Amino acid sequence: MKTVAMNPEALLELAAARMPFGKYEGWLLIDLPESYVVWFAGQGFPEGRLGRQLRAVHEIKVNGLEYLFDPLR
């Protein structure tokens, strides 16, 4: 299993990041439906920061770690 190592600043940034386009435009990345994030994983994540953030959200969701964001909401 591949793990995503994140520093606290990156976690805070991820908690505030929003989807910039598409059906879920404006949603917090951490609130995206798991099925949508899994779909992205199958299609390929975008390049750059958004791709890295979506990849981290994917890892968090498929491993049942969403609770890590509860104190950051």
C-alpha cells in the first residue's frame, strides 16, 4: 500500500482547497464524493498542485481517514 506523507501545513491547505471546475466546482476537495475521486484516479489526476491534492484526497478517502479533517472544518 502506498502512503501519502503530509506535513501539517499541507494538511491545512488541503482542508481549505476547493474544486476549481466541473460538476463539483466550489466544493471543498475533502467533501468530494469518494466515487468522484476514485473516478479521477482511474482517468488520471490533473497535473500540478490540484493533481497532488486530489491524489492525497483519494488516499485519505479509500483508507477511511476522513476523520482527520473533522477538527479542521
